[in-house]
Amino acid sequence: MQSSKQKKLEQNGWKVGSASDFLELTPEEEAYIELKLSLCRTLKKIRTRKHLTQSDLAKKINSSQSRVAKMEAGDASVSLDLVIKSLFSAGASSKDIRNAIPQS
């Protein structure tokens, strides 16, 4: 956000901050969320690179297309374990997964 816009908002009584500030996330919680979202984005990238539909991947992991869509969207109901297993099922290498991990 531009500093001029931020100042104007603050002058009008608004508080400006990040989603982490608003949700009062600890650094560990923030890192976990960033990791999960990064892996979910990588899942979609690998799946499309391998020319797999969500339904194709769902069959490989004995799940549903809607579950794959939830994984790719970073839905909170999806475990990190399932995302990683799905990455390998989609053809991701260990290097692909390592590269998806945000560097702090």
C-alpha cells in the first residue's frame, strides 16, 4: 500500500496492518500457513505441467475432484500430509518440494 493512502486511512481512524497482525498469528503459525499455501500452489503447478486434470489426480490418490480443488485452494480442512502425498502422486520430485518451501 502506498504510504500516502496508509496515512489517509490512519487519519480517518482506520488501523493498517497485515493479516497476521489482525489474526494475531505467532511467527510459527504464519510460517506454517505460508508453507502450506506454497505447497498447494506447487501442487497445481505440477499437476498442470504434467497435463493432469483434477479428476485424473483424484483417481491417483483415491479421492475426489473436489478434494483436489480444495487442496489447490489451500483449504484448511486439507492436511499437509495429504498435500505432500498428492505432490508425489502428481509426479513432483523431492527437489520440486524443497523448492516450494519458503526461505525465511
